Amino acid sequence: MDLKALFKKAGNTLEGGVRIVKKRNSTLSCPRCGSEYDKDSVLKNHWACPRCGGYFRMSARRRLRFLCDEDTFREFDRELTTKDILEFPGYPEKLAKSAEKCGQKEGVLCGECKIGGHDTCIFIMEPDFMMGSMGSVIGEKITRLFEYATEQHLPVVGFTVSGGARMQEGIVSLMQMAKVSGAVKRHSDSGNFYLTVITNPTTGGVTASFAMLGDVIIAEPGALIGFAGPRVIEQTIRQNLPKGFQRSDFLLSHGFLDAVVPRQELKDFIIKMLRIHA
């Protein structure tokens, strides 16, 4: 798949794995209250609505710019791409469409950086690449990141967002749960620190594995977190469920999370955790 040709056709370019998009209308509408703002106003407010506080969806590279010290990020495994091993109908087209949309070859950004001066490994899942669904390359990239962090005795900060396992890869997708979890365990057994930041939404196999294995687990306000959907759960256990039972505030009150941290406070919180566990 020639991504550069694909982007040229769309009127964009691809430089170093980053999408460079031709200038378009920069007005953004809040997904919660519908208020409209220019892009700069939203950017200054950490990609949150200045009026109601509702969160706009953030790409992996936007989060990277907010969090990492300037010019310290070194990306890992940028060239890894997914193969259509099951010859699933329409899968190559979905991959191409996702690559065009977000300017990345897969749904997770991995690398090494400094955060508040602390050497750190980081992975950030990309919501615009098939909703961060977990496939073989997602699992491989995160596993390699943890293996590197274990060898170098570095902490890992991970941002999760996912619709779950990628059905187009069948059992190979589900296998990534065990593979990444094993790498997390070896990282932990070596005395290293792992912080997970759960964003909206994080569901399915990602929730059931590495998203909930952090030494400290935090989430953004209002994040949807769960394995199966509420309708499936209700039909299975034949009970009515509490309102908002899969949202971060509810899960915090029931002991599943260590903190719910607003975006404006997130970097300072992470730096504090890295300093404590250094």
C-alpha cells in the first residue's frame, strides 16, 4: 500500500509518519454542548470546551505535544504495518482509510521521551485508526515498547482508547491480550513503574488486559470504560444496571481507578507520579 500516493490523491502529504493537511475551516463544535470555537481557543484549553468542559477527541500526536518535553520524542517501530492475514473482505480498504484519516500506519504511537525531565517510554493509542481497535501490530508495538523499557529500566506511560479487539484478525487479535500482559508482568517484576491513562472510550480486550494492569490507573472525566456493552451485560445477568456504571467517576467511587484527572492537570499529575516512583 503506497501511503504517500494515497495522501497525494487526497490533497495532503505524509512527512515522517505525520499527516500534513491542507488548511480547512478551523471552527470546531463541542461534542457536548454544541458551542463553536476557533481551533486556537480549543487548543489553549487542552482540547476541551471553554464553556462546558466537554472534551474534543485528541489524536495521538496532539497528546504527545501536550505531554512530552519539546524535541525529546523518539518514535519506535514506525514502519510496522498490518497484513490482511485472513483476507477479510474490505479490510485493506479500512486500513487505507484509517491511514489517510490520521496520518499513521497503525493505531498506536510508541516511543521514548522526557516528561518533566524524566526519561520515559510512552504509548498512545490513536482513536482515528479504526477506533484504536487492537490488532496484531498494536500488540507487537506495545510489547516491544515494554521489552525496551524493561531492558533500560524505564517507566511506561500508556494512553488507551479502543473499541476492543479487531475482528478482521480473529484469534490473532485476541492473542495480543496475553502477549502484552506478559510483557507488562516482566516489566513489573523488574521493579519498573507503569502508569495507565484511560480515555474515552476504552473497551473490550484492551480494558480486559493492559489498560487495567498499571501500578497507577487514572482516567479522564467521563471516560467510558468497560468490557462488554451495557445491553449485553443486562441480558447476561438479567439485572438492571446503575446509570453511568461504566463511566470513570462511577468506577473511581467503586475502587477500579486511582484517580480521575482533568486534562488541564494531567501533565503535572504524571510528572508527580514519575518523580515519586523514580
